[in-house]
Amino acid sequence: MIARRRYEVEEPLLNSAELFRLAFNDAAIGMALVAPDGQWLKVNRALCEIVGYSEIDLLKKTFQEITHPEDLEVDLSYLHQVLAGEIRTYQMEKRYFHSSGHIVWILLNVSLVRDREAQPLYFIAQIQDITPRKQAEARLKSLLAELERSNSDLEEFASVVSHDLISPLHRIQILSEYLQEDYNQVLGEQGNDYVQRIVGIRNRMQTLVEGLLQFSLVTIQGQPFTEVDLGKVVRGVISDLQADYLADVVLEVGDLPTLLADSAQMYQLFQNLVSNSLKYRQPEIGLFIKIYQTRRSQNHELNGQYEIVVADNGIGFDEVYLEQIFEPCQRLHNSSEYEGTGLGLAICRRIIERHGGKISAQSKPNEGAKFIITLPFV
């Protein structure tokens, strides 16, 4: 009877030991039993693959020998706290030296097994190889640092360009005025016409330089996102436009969302789009501009995005040029027909892309244009 009872107790224990052995050896992550002094007592195949040692060679070492010196002090501090009963377990990221000499980053989880008298027997360590993640983080950090340097260089370059190009343009303006004031009679009609052309070219050049600066600085001089009422932004744009531009314009503004955005750039976005409609209106036809948000229930494909439309009844354009109109300095009309730099819509697209959205358009010649903006919920 006693032997039967011992068998009934020991059989589950033996089965548990076998299950533990199988789980230990076949675990997808590194597993180890480590003595309180750091000696490896038992290691599985996954750990051997992580550090590049055979089981026999690894069991001859301590974890201290393959731990990076910069990580060892923190690791030992945690172990002492576990041994002292101050903490039950700990987790940390640390570095091992691979048998070939290179660094292996691991995520370590450690707990302590004690005997019945509460004396420490061994540590159970779980080791995950996180080297690919750490390498990706390092690459990302390097890229971000490079981007920050690039942005700083770009901002400095833009400042220099602004000064070195606009300052001479101011001088041209001043000298042109001197010519007209002091030598008006000497220049005559043709000479004055030349001076006026110089002034016109100078003005277009300054507008182009300022537009290029706006385009280049959209990303690096953007402000943090805050809650922005787009309806209020659009009303501000309309209010700031000169009354002469809107004398025969019908403007209809629907309900627009409040979202997280750069307020100044949202103002610039709608100012550019409304100005675009004003510029490319049809002659002798009252201009109609409508700004509205489409109902999300009708746009299931948006997947949690706002869709805002700016539509007009202007001259429109052929959609074969759809991509071209959003490229910097690409114009469908020459400057004698319509003034401008060809940067307005390019700036719009850059602003939208900074906000994680997209801008597209639908149009036909002489049938107006519709600019569609999608912006994500943030």
C-alpha cells in the first residue's frame, strides 16, 4: 500500500520533470539555470545559438565573462537585490559577447529558486535575442540625427539665400526708383518702359525667392500640432482677403472639422487654395467657391480620415496635368496670362504630407476644379 502511494506521488513529479526538461531544451528563447556565483549550470540550444558557444564550452564559463563590462554592474546590482529578497525578479536589456567577438543584445528576465530553508539554489534566466531591434533603433537614431543636421543646414542655407538674393533685389528696386526720379526726362518713353520691365522682373524674382523659402521650410519650421477649428481658419482667410477680390465672388463654407494640426500651415493651405480659385476664374463669370467636408458615412473607404473639398467654377484644367500642378515651379500657363510662381499647390501638398494626409484634384477645362484633401484623425 505504501509503495503504491509513493508511486502515485512520484509519477506526476517525474512527468513534471520530463515536461520541464522538454520545455527548457526546446524553448524558442534562451533558457539557463545559473548558480549564485554566475556559473552556467544548464543551458538550452537556443541560448547556445544566441552566444555562439557549444553547450560544453558555455558551461565552462560564467555569465560575467560574456557580459559587456558596461552592463555588468547593473546586472550584478539586480542579482544582489534578488538574493537579499528585496525584489523577486528583474528584467533588463544588456549585451553579451558572441564567441566570434561581436556584440549580441539580449532581453534578460531573471528569477531565483530557493530550497526549503529559503537558501538560494539557482537563478532561472530567460534570454531573448533583440539584436535586430537594437540595430534598427541605432539606424533610426542615426537617420534622425542626420535629418536634424540636414534640416539645420537647410534652414541656414535658406537664411543665407534669403539674404543674399533678396538684398540685391532691394537694391535693384531702389536704383530703379532713382533712375525714374532723377533721369526721367533723359530716359524718355522707351527708357522708362525698360525700367518698368526691370521692376516687374525684380518683383517676380522676389516673389519666387519667398515662395521657394516657404516651400523649403514647411517641414523644418512647422509648429507643434494643436486643436485647430478649420472653419475658423477658413473664415480668417476670407476675412483677410481684400474686399476687391471678393466683390463678385460667392463663397459657401460648410461645417468643417476641428483636428490636430499646425494652425499657421492650415491657414496657408486654405489661403493658397482660395487664392488659386481667385486667380484662375473664368472671365465675365461670377466666381463660386465652395469649401466643405464630405460626410464620412458616404466615404467608407477613407478609413478614419477627414475629407475636405475646395471646389470652384473657374477655368479648370486637363487632368493629364494632374501630377504636374503639384510639382514646384510647374505652371500650365505663362506669367503673361496668370501671375504666380508655380509654388502655391506644391506648398499645399507639402503641408498636407507633413500632416500625414493627401491632396488630389478633379477638373475639366472650363468646368472648374475640385481639390480634395484627406487628413487623418490624430
